[in-house]
Amino acid sequence: MRLKGMTKAAVAKELGIKDIGRLKVWMRKFKQQGEFGLVDTRGRRKQYVDQER
């Protein structure tokens, strides 16, 4: 939505995000690392998908 030109406030309102700062963090991670930057890395994985990394 942001990449299509919507404002942060409009995106937050439409998706029900109360903290616009969180949206800013997600956008920064996306710009730096692409979709991989948005993957939740908290906790341990039950199974490794790509063991060569």
C-alpha cells in the first residue's frame, strides 16, 4: 500500500495499526532487506527450511 502511494496514516487506519511508528520500522526493514526483513525471527524454528544458509 505504501509502495502504491498511500500515506502511512491511511495504511495504518485501513489495517488497524495503532502505532504508526511500527509501520515506519516495517518499511525501513523492507527497503533494506526486502521481504526477508519482514519475517518474524523471534523464538526457535521447529524446522529449518533451507539448511544451506
